[in-house]
Amino acid sequence: MLNKDRAWVEVNLENLEHNINEIKKLMQAGSEIMAVVKANAYGHGSVIIAKKLNEIGIYNFAVATLSEGIELRENNITGDILILGYNTMGHNVGVHVAINTGMNRIGEDFSNIDKIIEMYKMKNLYVEGIFTHLCVADSNLDDNILFTKGQIQKFYYVIKQIEEVGIDAGKKHIQSSYGLLNYPEIKCDYVRTGIIMYGVYSSKKDYIKTKLDLKPVLSLKARITTIREIKDGASISYGRTFKSNSKMKIASVSIGYADGYPRNLSNKNAEVLVNGQKARIIGRICMDQLIIDISNVEKVEVGDIVELIGEEEEISAENVAEKSGTITNELLSRLGARIKRC
Ligand SMILES: *Cc1c(COP(=O)(O)O)cnc(C)c1O
């Protein structure tokens, strides 16, 4: 079917499978992937992503909210789905106990062994696993490495205490993407992979011990809706923040900050690709549209496709996120609900 949308996200499921195979190379034998598909699979579309993962043998998922889990179930995703954050449910549910080993976000403090063991004995909870979260696994500063090693030790201390009173601690997991990349020696039941599964690193500034051959899964596309020539000195978009200093050929593109393309990329020389050729965004990015300079782009017509995030270096999620002062996790997960995934 011909795609006539104004803006959309394309996902490359072959790249997803490729990334999974890359990730598996770093994992310890006996460890399985728990695919983190929260926030609509970091903007990729959680059902599309989870379906593919089911097809290639992944049956463990993590989400952030109950409704994200329900959406997967309603679309026939099979396997276990762990809700990582706050939620209210009835009783007789299976749970994983979160242990606070230093992030100080959620979880029972590692030192409160009595309380942790009490949870295992609660009548209406079935504790099936236990986990912690590393908060600085992406750094190679000595102090941070020591801190991370301390977190890992604290977690295993808790496991030991539980097992000493004859209780099976259940499935154990510690690492997210950077935990795996930088501490691959950890042996657990699951690795909770989010961002690297989608083929990108969080930031170019991160420390990465073993680089994987990752391929970006997502591309963000929109269309050229208007082409016009402007005179020397003409201003463009809200606030007249951009003024031309020669004749220019410009085009409007059918995507804006309400679709998740960051507004703070206005006048930052952010690049997009038009028929494979570079063009830069000029003037303020609007809610539903933005404007690009196509003076040097050849053979461009209304309806042509503009790629804003994708595999090419200049529009890589890492580069776009860096220009916007954020990490790829935020950039991708904020891609709007009103654009289709295909
Ligand atoms: C979001 C999240 C993850 C996934 O993190 P990535 O860095 O994207 O791999 C793993 N574990 C927990 C607890 C999370 O909140």
C-alpha cells in the first residue's frame, strides 16, 4: 500500500534481529534477554517490536506501566511481562523484588534483609525474581567503577541471605544495556536490554568497553509540502529568528515538535536528508511543521520524503540527540503518538 502519511516512523526488523544476535554474543551462557519495550518500545512501536521478538524466540519483556503490558497482551504477545515501575494491582500476582543498591530510586534497601525475606513469605504475592539497577555503568571513572562493583556485591549479598534461610530467590537480573556492555562478566538469568536493542548507544560520550556492531532500527520520515524561493533578507518562521542573506530555495516539511522532533534544534544547523542529500533546518521548528534550506538540493518536488533520524551519520539518533542536548533514549521515546509506525 502506498504510504501517504505526513510523518511516520519506519522500523527495520532485520536490524532488530541483527542487534539481538550482537547482544547475545556478549551474554553469559544461560542468561536470557528481557526486552525492555517501555514507552512504546522507545518510540519504535511496542507491538511491532515485541511481535518480531516473539518470532525470534524472546519471551521476556519489561514495560513501565500496566497499560503498556495490557497493550502487548491484547495484541497476542506471549511470555512474561514485568512492570518496572509504580502500579496498583489486585493480589495473587507474580512479582520481582526491586533492591536498592545505590541508585536510590525504587526498591527495598539492600540492608533490610528481614523486610526482603518478609516479601517472599507474603501470602498473596508470588515472588518470582529479584533485581537491581546500576546507575553509573556507563562511566569508566575509578570512583564510578568502584560504585558499580559495590552495587553488584550488595545485590549478591542479598541473594546469599535469602538463600541461607532456605528460600529460592528466583530469577536474578542486574544489567541494562550499559551493564551488559561494560560488565559482561555478570552472570544472571536476564539482561534487561533497552537502547542497544534498538541499535544505538545512549550518547557518544559514554564509556563503552566492547563496541557492538549495532544497526539503528528506527528512521523518522516526513514529506515536503511546499517549495518556494525567497529573496535576500527574507525572514523565516516564528520570531523571524532566521534571515536569509541571499536568494534561497526553501521547503516546508510535515513534521514538528508535537511529533517529538525537538524544538531546541531550531537554528542549530540540524541536518535532514532529502532524496539522500543533506539539507539544514532553518528558523524555528513549529508544532507540526518545519522549514529547510534546499538551495543546494537537486531535483526536489512536493511530496518527496525527508529523513530526519536514520542510519546515516548526520541524522543518526546519537548526533540528533547530542545537538538537542539529550540522550537517544529521550529523543526516541518522545517520538509522537500521532505518527504511525510501519
Ligand atoms: C529502562 C530500564 C532498562 C533499560 O535500560 P537501557 O539503558 O535502555 O538498556 C533496564 N532496567 C530498568 C530498571 C529500566 O528502568
